[in-house]
Amino acid sequence: MTPGKTSADAAPVRIGGVTIAAGERVTIEIPVADLYTHTSLTMPVHVVHGRHPGPTLFVSAAVHGDELNGVEIIRRLLKLRALRSMRGTLITVPIVNVFGFLSLTRYLPDRRDLNRAFPGSERGSVTARLAHLFAAEIVAKSDCGIDLHTGAVHRANLPQIRADLRDERTRRLAEAFGVPVLVNATVRDGSLREFTAANGIPMLLYEAGEALRFDEDSIRAGLRGIPRVMRELGMLRQRRPRAVVPTVIARSSAWVRAPASGIVRSLAGLGAHVKKGQLLGIVSDPFGISETSICAPFAGIVIGVSNLPLSHEGDALFHLARFESVRDAARSLASFQSGIQEGKKSG
């Protein structure tokens, strides 16, 4: 036995060709590709390997290169003192799609969506190869995962967890995360969630904020949620009981689309509790001569909005979630928002 090492120590882990011993923190640069400028591109990975055995959790961000909130969440996560006594292994990948991140775009150079390319291929396109690398080096070595996302350009999302809530393990982790809205979302072909589900790895997809922007409330909510999941997994010590954020599961959700082309005046923002038939906004021509109302097709909570005041007929403008009890959902959201504001005051 190595001097100073006990039988209770965790076994070493190996990622990207680097061996990490129990109690170590290591930053690894995993080679992705060589650019045509003769520059090598790498995917940065930071591993915190606890001294004692426990689950392995991966936390990833910027699978879409223009979704930045998750990058900041991971940066702050790695500064938490609680990680010093962590059990198990935390694998963080703040920038999965390094190509898109550098060019501030969602996609890769071949114009493909990385989140539709899993499990990828070692001999495929740039996108397929990156998907294969991430799947093999990160996901396959984890027991569960959290993937951090935002809305698209000019679209903002209310903090929410999307997951297969029919799976008991996944639902337990989703509830522990502590955001008010849980969406039982079906998996899409080629998505990271489809790959993890096929391999029996529970995964949460955290959606919050807008592409190319930092949103402080969304960042704080993510930074609170990940340690809660780690406590649920037994990776971090349980803290003194705190007020639990009540969560509600959306029965379904749908985008309300522009009934005509023109300039949009929004009357309902993120988190708004709306009734069926309530006016969400108005779309008009530049002169205001022709105006068309945009109304809620059902009662619900606004969980996504377009921030661009220009639209063509059919553009998605308001994302509404439907609940068994909209009142319960509104109370849950109010409790969550109050907690975020209290957190800001306490620093």
C-alpha cells in the first residue's frame, strides 16, 4: 500500500489519458482536432476526485457554443469550499463545443448541432467525432449527469429542469435540484439525453436564460441546484434543513406563435401566470394601423419568451407550460424567486 494511503481511499480515475488519484484536482486538456491553421484545439476538463469513494457526476455546459450561463455556473461551482470534503468524483466540462464557443455560435464548423449527434463516431464528421469523444471520455465514466443550457438567441427560458421524470432516480434528482418547474420532456434523436437514457445514466437538463448573455438569477439558481443534487447523491454532507422549494411538473407545454408578421409588444414576461384567453401581446405593422392580439390558448406559466420585437407570422413568441394546478405552480415560482432574491441580499 502506498504510504499515506488507506484502504478507504477512492481508486484512481483515468480521463483523457490522465490518471487522477484520490484527493486530487486536475485540469485536463483533451485533444479535439487540429484546425487548418495548424493550431490544436482541446476540450478543457476539470476533475475533482474525492478522497473517499462515491458516485461520479459530470456537469457540462456549452454543448451549444453560444449558451454561456453554464460556463459561469461551473466556474463558481469549482470555487465552493464544500468540494474539499466531497466523496466520489466531479467531472466538469465548462465548454464542450469549443468550436462554437470561439465563434459565438450554436453549431460546429460543419453546421451541425452537437446535441443531435450522439453517440457520435470516431471516424465521422467534426461534430460526430466531438460527440464520440465526449461520450467516451466523460459520459461513459459517470453515474449521472447535469447538462447546462440556455434558450436560443433572442429567446430566454425560465429556470427549469427537463428530464425523463418517469424514471424514479431521475425524478428524485430533478426534485432535489430545486427549481419550481420540472418538464417531463421526451428525448430527441441523437441528443445527449437519449444517449444517457440508453446507457442507464440519469441526466438532468437545466434550461435557464438566453444565449450569449449572463443572467444572474439563472446562474444563481444553477449554482444552488447542483450542490443539492450532489447532496442527494451522497457526494456532499447534508446541511441543516432549509426551506424546500416546492416543485411542480408541467403536464405539457406549447409555443404560442405570431398570428401575423410585424412588431411585437409583449405584455407577459417570464414566469407570468396567465389565464386562458389572456392577452400576451400585440403584433402590429410599423404604423399601428393593423393590430392583432396574441392570446393564451390555455392557463399556464410563461416558461420561455422571445425577446426580439420583430416577428414573421408563425414565429414562436411565448412558451406556455400547462399544470394540473396553475395556482400551485405560481406559488412554487414565487417561493423560488423569493429565495433567489434573499440569496442576492446575503451575498
